[in-house]
Amino acid sequence: MMQRLYLLIVAISCFGHALSYKNPHFVGNRTTIVHLFEWKWNDIALECENFLGPRGFGGVQVSPVNENLKITSQNRPWWERYQPVSYKMETRSGNEKEFSEMVSRCNFAGVRIYVDAILNHMSGNFTENTGTGGSKANYSGMNYPDISYSAEDFNHPICTIENYNNAVEARNCQLYGLRDLNQTSEYVRNKLVTYLNNLISMGVAGFRIDAAKHMWPKDLQVIYEKLHNLNSNHGFPQAARPYIYQEVVDLGGDDISRDLYTPLGAITEFRAGIKLGIIFRGLSPLNQLKDWATSWGLVNSTDSLVFMENQDNQRGHGVGSGIVLTYKQSKAYKAALAFELAQNYGTTRIMSSFAFTDSDAGPPMNANETIVSPIINSDGSCDENWVCEHRWGPIYQMVEFRNQVNGTILSNWWDNGNNQIAFSRGSSGFIAINMEGINLSRSFETDLPQGTYCDVMSGGRVGSRCAGKSVVLDFYGRGVITIQANDPEYAFAIHIGSASML
């Protein structure tokens, strides 16, 4: 009897600790992370202060901050950042001082920082052997002197992953030839923990754990438990644990299940973006979005980092490539993101890209291979080959929609049996989407208070007036909403904060 009670206490303790890694620690009612892919630290600080903070974004996922291999032979590809050489903070995004200042400035603006952390491996086999901070890499000798890694710190025997459903092979062999660290080693664990704890001391709120599926859950658990609490000097509660979302690809039926990692922290739910890509490309009807999380077998909402695309599959690499939507299918992309931000599932992350035709191309750079800062145009859009989806009106307006409806239930679902849908978020928001190819015009019950509301997809409220379309709701919260087949956007969305003042 006493033994059973002890096991129950241990199980409850572990479960409670795991839940603590699933809180992103947003400020106030903020809800959404934006991935500012390959941005420089100084530019992120300015974006937090000038746009993300004022527009209600909850956080920024930044590119890896550790020193990486400098691959000049391939014109500095984007995946260079995933070739670690040391844990020094010297990358094309900036140095340690600039990173620390950026974190402080963003926290002060109410925007949290989440670091893309590479714990699985070091660099691969290239002609180059020098990092962005001047450190050396000896691939053949498995020697990374700046961090004091040598052959004994990597998994043996040396092998390359061929069968991704073989758990031992997937965890102990090299991913794409990248030197595979042995996280079972206490020495390696301590190196990784020291690196992460340094970032925590600077004020970061958490980590995306790259290639988590390729590390043993028991090793990750030890690493996570050695992390410090978040730095309360940056506005975090006392004893707050870092937010951890792990890159785990599991589309259902995978031998290495996501369920092995959800007890440790949140996971990146790839199924969501793939399903949204299928539906908003017109390959399945919109009415399949009803009860989408349960009908599609998505992980529990608290376990999920939900996203449309990431830096891999938007370029045709990895799971979901060719299916997920990107900025290149802009109208369908905005509608799919509008749905993702309007529903009540998961913690949302949106992508902010640079334009590319070559899937290996790195960020915009000058003749000195220095990353070029985005230029902000007078209309708020970006230039210098930066796409900046997070600055597209319908997207940042829907981020505010999600903030406004945070904590409410999804209700009043309606669909026409095919490609027209609508639903409410409590009495705080309402969205309708029309991809039928014909006009939609009908009276909807929204549950919002009586008044005139500005459609945020076509412009929202500017001052006291609507910049785009609007709807008048009666005493019962009913009003006629129209989305024509040839409208610039597929969706119409209103929320409690978009009421016209006139």
C-alpha cells in the first residue's frame, strides 16, 4: 500500500513539473509567437519596440544563437545556422552583447524571446572548418576545441540514419551526417545545460528543441530538470520554468511517438499545418475543420505548438513539403492563418520569411556576406527581399483577434456542407470563411453586443472608422455578413475591439 502511494506521489510530481514547461509566460492576454527567421538581434529589438509590442504579439522565436560553421562554398545557405561549432554567441545575427540587449528590450516591450536550441548534434562534413566566431571544427577527428568536445562525446559506432522508425538508429546515428552528440554523457549534458542556463540568465522565456525526436526522452528529461528557473528580473513569476516546445514529427502511426515527448514539454504539431494546407488548397472541404483537433487526432491543446509552416517545409524540405501553404500562396495562406488564429487550439506560431527561389538560399546579404536589415516601407510592409508576413494587415489583425477572444469557447458553428464556414468565440469574436467560388451573404448569430463592427481582414478599425468592410449587429447580435467570390480575402472577422466608434 505504501509503495503504491509513493509511486502515485512521484507520478503526480512528474506530471506537474511537465506542465510547468508548457507555459509560454506571455504578458497579459498575448497569445502568439512569430518566428523572425534569420533576423539580426538589433533589428528584432527594434521590431519588438516599434511593432510587435504595440500590436500585441506574445513572443519571438529567434534563429540559433550559438556559433555555427561558416559555409562560404555554398553562398551561406540558411541551414548553415544548424551546423554548431561552439556555444559562443557569435553569428551573423550578432554577438552576445547585442543578443542580451535585444532580450531585455523585447521583454520590456512585453514580447518574450524563445531560442531555437540545437542539442542533438554538431556540424556536418564540409570543406570549411571555421565558425562564425573564429572557432575551429575538425569533423573527421570529431574535435570541437572551443567547447572541448572530442570523439568520446559522440555516439558510437558512427552510423547514418536510414530507418527513421528504428528508435535506436534515429537517436544514436547521425542525422544528415551531423556529428551526433551523446546526451547520455554527463559531460555533454552539463555543456548543454550551461549553454541554456546562460540564455535563461539573459531573460529568454524558453526554447524550441531542434531535432528532439532524435534524442532519447530520458536524456532530455535530465537536461530540462537541470535548467534554472526563468529570470524574475525580466518580469517572470518566481519559480517559473522555461517554455519548451520540441520538434517531434509524428503524423500518426510513427514508431517514435509524440506521446513519448509530451510528458516532458509541448511539441510542434506538424499535422495541423499539413491538414490546413490540404483544405485551404481546395483538396478537401472547409467543413472538415469542425472539431478539427479531435477529428484529426491532434495532441492536447496544452501540448501543442501549432503552426502553418516552418523553415524546412516552406522550402520543400521535410514533412509537409509541397502541401503546407506559404507566402507564395498569399490569399489561401492568409485565410488558413485566419482560421488557425481564430480557433481555440494550441499555442500559435506564425512564420516571418525572406523571399527565395533557391530553397537553400540564405537571408538577404550584401557583398560582405552581412545580413541586410529589413527596410520598413511607409505602408508598414518590408523591403530588401524580406517578406514579413507578420506585418500583413490580415495577419497582425488576426493576432489581435486571438488576443481579444483568449479564454472563450468556440460556438455557433455553421457550414454549408462544403466550403463556407463560420463560428463565434464566445461573445468576443466571430469569423466567416468562403472558398465556395460563389458569393456568401447571410444573417449570422455572432453573440457579440449590438453595434457596428469593422472587418479586420479588409482593414479593421482606423481611428473611429472602418478602413474596410463592416457589419451592423442588432440587439441579438445578428447581422448580415457578405463575402463575395472575388473579394481580396476569403475571410471576414470581427471582435469586441473592432467595434466602430461612430
